[in-house]
Amino acid sequence: MSSEVLQREGKEEKETYTREEYLALDLDAGEGEGVKYEYDGTHVYMMAGASVEHNQVAINASTFFNTRLIERGCRVMQSDMRVRLPGGRYTYPDVVALCTAPELTDERPPSLLNPELIAEVASDSTAERDRTWKLDRYLQIESLREYWILETEAPRLQQYVRAEPRGEWVVRTLSGEEATLRCEAFALDVPLATLYRLVFEQDAAEAEEQPEA
């Protein structure tokens, strides 16, 4: 989901927030305004509306995982599930999956502590954070086995996989709708064509309609 630095009309804006101030803000906004905020340990980011392409990729990914994992007793959650990262950071990932019992904080709303896979769909406003402080903190989550960054400008995905037995991270980049990703966390083959279904079909149709020069 897209996000932007906190701007609240008619209310005092702060340069920095403590963890307690962030939690109070997120609770108040969720109950009153229906919006959510992420927190990098200092700054707060308001989650804003996302593009059609962003939403389609996110729902394609969550649908794929839910369809294949629900019979295993696994859970797949979308961007309403807040995750607490090491060091007191908080995010609302586009897709979260886990096959173990959820471990939740006693915060309001509760935050998930033990995701096994996190996927973020990069947009113009979030791509830098997806690849900087979020990446750094996500890879510190002990339970996490994979982190994906999916682009919307082209069918392209960057996959971080925790390798065994030392727990080091391996980075893979796949592109093109003909490519197939191996999800090691859940032993699944994932066609990029499935993740990007409907995303570029309009562009392809328009290109076919263009008259030849």
C-alpha cells in the first residue's frame, strides 16, 4: 500500500515520534479516521490509497497463497495486519503468510511477531523504504524465511530467502511473466504470470490496437 509522511490537516505535525506516541496515533486513527500509519523508529508514515496495479498484484499474491496454503492450516493476511519489527518498528505489509500459530502483542491493535513470509508491492512512494529500513528490519525477524519486493512497472520480483543451516540470506531476482519462482518457505512454485495477472493486459491490448507505421 502507498504511504506518505504524516500530514494531518488542522492538527500539529511532529518531526519525530516515540514508540508510545506512534502507537497512540495509530490506534486513534484506526478507530476514528480509518487510516493506518507505519513507523521507522523516528518518523511516521500515513498509509494512502494505492494504484490499480498495486492492488491487483497484492491481491493476486494473497489469493495464490491462500488458495494453496489454507488446507495446510496456514494463514495469509493482507495490509490490515500490523507487524512489529525488531527495534520497535511497525509496518503493514501488503501480504503476510505463516503456517505456525500467530504470536501477537498485547498492543491495540495487536501486532504480529512471527511472520514466515512478507511481500511488499513497491510503489513510487514506498519503494525506497521497502528496500532500506524495512528490508533491514524484516531480515532481522527470527521467524521470517522469505521477503519479496514486487514491482508494478514490469513483472519483476526480488526475493530474499533465508538459507540453511547458517541462516544467511540469498537474494534472487526474477523478471518476465514466463518466469517461475520457487518459494522455499512453503515449497511452492509460483509463476510470475499468476502474480501479475490482469496487471499488464490493458497495455498489451492497447499496443495491439496501434496501427503499424
